[in-house]
Amino acid sequence: MNCTRRNFLIGGSTTLFFSGYFPKISFASMQKKNLIIISLRGGMDGLTAVPVIGDKRLKKLRKKLILEDVLNLNSDFGLHPKLEIFHKLWQKNQAAFVHATNIPYTGRSHFDGQNLMETGAHIPYKEKTGWLGRGLLASNIIGKGLAISLPMPLLLRGVPQNNNFFPSPDFVETKLIDQIYNEFKGEHNELIKSTLDTIRQRPLSMQIATDSDDRKKLALEAAKQLKDQSGPRVAVFDLDGFDTHAAQGGVDGAHADELEEVNKIVTILHENLGQAFDNTLILTLTEFGRTIKQNGGYGTEHGYGSAILMAGGLLKKSQVYTDWPGLKKKELFEGRDLNSTIDSRAVYNSAMSVCFNQDPEFLRKEVFWGDELPDLSQDLFKI
Amino acid sequence: MSLNFYRRVAFGLSPNEKPYKDPLNWAINQLDRIPDLLWPGTIPTEKDLRKKYGEWVYGDREVLRKKFKNDKHAYRKAKDELRIKTGERYFELNEHAIRHFQTKYSKQPVFERFWLFWGNHFAISEKDFLAEFSTGPYQREIIRPNMVKTFEEMVQSVTTSWCMIHHLDNSESFGPNSKKGMEWGETINENHARELLELHTVSPNAGYTQEDVIQLAYIMTGWAHKWDRKNLETGDIWFDQEMHQKGDKIVLGVKYKNDAKRELAKVIHDLATHPICIKFVSTKLCRHFITDEPTEEMIDPVIEAWNKSNGSLIEIHKAVITQAYKYNEITHKFHPPEIWLMQLSRMFDLNIPLSFEKMNYTFKSKPNNRQRQLSWILREIGHSPYRAKQPNGWSDLEVDWVSPELLLRRFWFASVELPMLVKSGNRSHGFILSCLKNNFEDHKNMASLIDNFRFGTSDYDLGQKYGVICNLPGVLKI
């Protein structure tokens, strides 16, 4: 049971309610499943996160970016040492990776790419809603989206009554919110009114001022909300800084710092979701991967194919799921980037079908305009 | 006429202004000439700032990255020093001060609202170091002088400005049959051509095809920054014939004969005077000043003024204001956070921006917290003007500005930050009441909501008062 602002304020009667008879309901049959998306803006380098082992060409092209102390996954792939939690979960069949994958976008522009990774469309800026928002709407799951960012991310748009958590630098008094709410009562301003309703019904813990730059606190709160059986079913995190044109480094460079942030969020979610982690899927999302070859600043340029990092109890098993295209010059996209052999939208569509209890065919039509996206649920997830 | 008209088309009335006898004329008379920039501090030129931009990228990319390629800590330290030296952390703060000083004190606040509108129509989104060095001067030197010319002239200036060309990658667009395109095996970058059609002129309503985009990109090839080893991409814009696609081009059914640099002006003329462009931009203007979904009835007189005057922005602006006046009592408009902040600053004479003496920068250390304050507030309320996320600029729709946290940020600003920005002579209850009276019909009702705190002048008391009155339905939305 979560303490909301309302029942906190009416504390007396709540106590009374708790002390009275509480009907026993079994939740086991209707366990809520959580879907968490972490957006990695700037272009996450799949070959740094999940490096292919023993590829001579890669070693040659990335002399200064080669990782030592790679964590072992299988005979073909390793894992960046900063992604410790994924390695730990891998042992328990709770981490997996899709490799050589991307949205069907090859333009190498951050803005177009990020727009498309969120809308799931083919033409930048054409669609005004996100694939996740449309998936929730099609599944009739309303008011269950939680964004960990200031504006409502495009990814979640398309379904009403989403909440977001990105607290202001200081506390806003309940009294003030209530007073403004009262003034809006007689107004015909449905959007602001319903948003004020959302604000007033937010759990007290979401009202407390914190440092929005502190991703740890944000993740902690998200875990708390997601754990609640009546809380959000979807959460969206936003990370940036993956655009490492310089000093990308290996074990300890700029890209490693960003991966460490991902690791931190997943660690906190894992620790604090408790049992709910078994009914959770965490997936990353990025606009493109990076070039194979290092550039003059020991960084990499915008590329194409990347990887999806996955964690959670709803994964079928630990695996690197890939149709590996190879890294020889002619196997690369335009001779420079890891190719994409799996449309990453197929992964997201399948994940939504699992978490929202929906037919993937139905979602594919409702969310992705019937694009050819194979159902990967059987291969990747527990169904 | 309701007092909210002063907020609909401007920023409300400051304490030393009184409601005007003829508000429509008051507004319309502000549009014929360009008001001077009032900021008494430094106003650097676009060219100066581009030079700083060059020093910064050259220093970072060509010097530091190479020097410290194996030591990210030393690299970061050296980079921070370079930031200070080149003003990389300072100029955007200064631009925000110039902008907010203008909207607060301008005698032509209606003109300033149009300035904000056009700067956002031809938006420069967050990319590379544009917000740090270029977007501000672009607003001052490209957008502003064109506001008394024609829309077509504005599009010409914007399209060939360094800032827009860099923003939309036209320097990387090579005609595949041009000399350099053939030599280097390069081809077009469609980015700028697509946005010129989609965002700046005709919009997708014109039904252009991918082939139209490609053909327009061909026409635009060659308009690029002059690259050299020292200035890198920060050189002036010129027309490089060796990048230009040869041959005739066809855009939206119109043939443009092979005519080198003259092709661009011709196609812009056709795009900027296209009926669909006129309707698209007129609708956007009405959306900004009247309501989110303006009707044809509201828009038509603006289109008419446009046609009659051959796209004179002065006449177009006057028509928009006339319509805003006409529909003032029966339409509503939700203002995005920055305009709300500007209105509060003008109506309550807040200490925004910081005085120019205190904004002075010595390039020896990081800008201090006071200097960063305005930009920090803008970021915290979710509307950093020169950092739109996408080339389509900041949204003008209520739905994009109403999320739980975005509303809470406004409550936070008004109740926690704003009291610290109230001038020492303005802390009395009487001052608030007179500002309310100056700007709101229902000032008595508003006053009754804060009456409990009438004796209080502490930051806390002021927070209680401003927290409520700045977020009332009639303040968030006129």
C-alpha cells in the first residue's frame, strides 16, 4: 500500500481503515508487469557495451579503445566491466542482450534519430506520439506511465494521464497546491485540472524536493512506485552523453562513465523492486550505434547498428540474441558501421506484448502501422 | 477591453505604466520600426562570437583532444580552463540577459513578442555550441532587422545565415555531379532543404515529395561555411560553385534553370509567396497570439493582409494584432514558461535580469551563481529559449506545457524563487495590490486570496502570496 498525498492528509481515518477488516484478495493471478525503458541519447556504442571477442579487425581499428578486463558472457561476446549488474543478473538468467540492432534509421542525425526512436516511425517529426504511449493506449492501460524527466517524453505521449517525476529544486507546499486546485475548480480547463488531480494524488514521496540531477534518488523513487501493485506499469528514464566523439576510452573513458550510469539505475531498480523485479523488463533504447573505427580524438563517430541491454525477471534466459553481420569491410553498413540485422522495434513490440498481455500482431498493427516486425517474445521473454 | 490584452500581445503592464486609452492603437503603433536593444552591458556581434566559437572548437578538438588523448582527467581540466577563456559558459547567460532586459523595459513590447515568435519559427535547436555562441546573436542580427521587411526577405536572410546553415548541415551537402562531389564521392545532405520546406515555408500541407526535397537540396548545394584549418567550420558563409549541383532543378512543379548561386533566391521567392506557406505561417501566428486551434475566420484577415502587402511583416503583424484584439474576450491562450516569466518580471518589476555591471565577465573564472541565475530559472521552469530540442522550436500548444512536474516548477518558482527577486522597495502588500489592479479585472478577488498575508513582508510571506496569484487560472492562461 502506498501512502498517497490524499490519505496522508486524512491520516486519522486511514488508521481507522487499516485497523478494520481488510478483505483478502489474491493478487498472484493478476500480477502487474512492469516495462522500463532507459533512453540512451547520443548514440550508444554497442561494441563498447557488448564487445565481440577476438575480432582482429576490431582490434586493429580501435587500438586505443580496446577493453581489458572484459566480463565474460560467452565464447563470442564479453561485457563492459562497468556493467557489473548485468553480469550478475546474467548468471541468474535475468540479463540478456540483443546485438547488431537498431531502429530502421540510417541518417546519423541525433535529432532525427531520437525522434524516430521515440515515435517508431520512418519520417522524422511526422508522428506526434510515441510507440510506448500508443502501446499503452491500444492496451487500454491509462494513467500508468511514469516519466523520469521534466517534460513528458515523446515516447510516452499518445496516452492520457501520464505522471512524471523530476522534482523541483525545492519543496512546494501542499497548501499552495490545494489552494490553486480550488481556484481551478470552476474552470473549464480539463487538462490543467486533471494534471492538478494527478499532482494531488501523487504519493507523498514524489513531492519531496530532491536534486533532479541525482539519478540515484530518481531511480529509487521509480522503483518504489513500480513496486506498488496499483502504481505505474511503465517507466521511462532519460540519459544523455553517449555522443563520445573524443576520449571515449575503454574501461575508464567517457563512454564507460555513461554505461556506469545505466549500471547504477539498473542496480537500484534491482535492489529496490524486490519481488517485483521478477515481473519486470528493463530495456535500453538509442538512436544509433557508433563507427567501428576510432577517430582522431580517440572517440567514434555516429554509426548505425547498436545493442539493446536487457534485464529483469521476464527474460527467457541469459543470451546474446543476434544475427551477427560481421565486421569485415564489406559486411559493414556503408563500409563503416556495424550493420543492423534486427529491427529493434520488433524487440520493443514483443516486450510490450509480454508486459501488457497483448497479442503482438495486434500491437504491431496498432502501434507500428503493421510494419514487418517478427514476434520475438518466444525467443526473448517469458510468456 | 480586458486588461489581459496587454498580456495576450505583450507582457502586461509594469508598475509605472497605466492602461492605455486605445489599446489596439497602442499595440499597432509599435510595429513600424525596430526598437533599439536597451541592454546597457556588452552586446557582442555575431562575428565576434563566431570567432570565440572558433577558438573554443579549435582549442578543444585540434589541441586538447590530441594532447590529452590518454588522460580523461587532465583533458577535462584543460577543457574547463578553455571554457572560461573563450566564454563558452558565459555568452548564453549574457544573451538571456539582453533578451529579458528587452522584454521587460521595451517601449514596444508588442514588437518584442513578434521577435520571440520569429526566433522560434526559424528556431535553432540545441546542437554543437550554437546555444553557447550563436543563437543569441542570430536572434539579434538575423531575425530582428528583418521584422520590418517582407517574409521573403526574412527567409532569404535566415537560409543563408551561418547559424542556420550550421544548424541544418548545409555545409555538408555536396551536389553529386559537382566538382567536389565527384572528386570526393560525396552527396547531398537533405536536412536543410527538408526543414526549409517543412518548417520554414510551405509545410507538409504543400504535398511535396522526396524528389522535391532532393531537388531543393541540389539548389542549396554550395551554400556553406568557408572552411580553413584555423577557423574550421566557423568561417563565413559563401557560395562554393565547386559544391553546387549542375543542371536544371524542379521543385513543386517549377523549373529552375541552371543558374548557380541565383537559383536559391528564386526558389525561396516561390516558396515564401506560396499560398500554402502564407496559410501555414498565418495559422502559426494566430495560434501564438489568439488560441491553440485558430479558426479560418480568425486566420483569413491575416492572409488577406499578407496578400495585399506582398508579405510585408509590418502589415501582417498589424493584422494579427487586430485579430487578437477582436477575439480577446472569447478565446484563451496558455503561455509557455518563458513568456509567463517575462510577464511576471514586467508586471511585478522583478530583479530580472541581473544588472549589467554584475553581468560583466572577466574570462578568468566560471560565471558566478548570480550571473547564472536567470538561465538557471529558465532551465528549471523547462524553457531555455535557445535550446529547443528539435528544429521545429518550442511548442506553442498547451498540451506540451502541462505535465505534473512542469506545473509544479511554476508553483516552485513563484513561491520559492520569486520572493528573492522582489526589489526591496516593492515588498509591501500595497505594491502587489497596485500591480494586480493594473493588470487584472478581478484584482479584488485575487487580493482576497492573499489577504491572510497582508502584513507579511518576509520571503516566506511573499512566497505565499506570489505562489498563488502567479498560478491562478487567469494568469497561467489568458
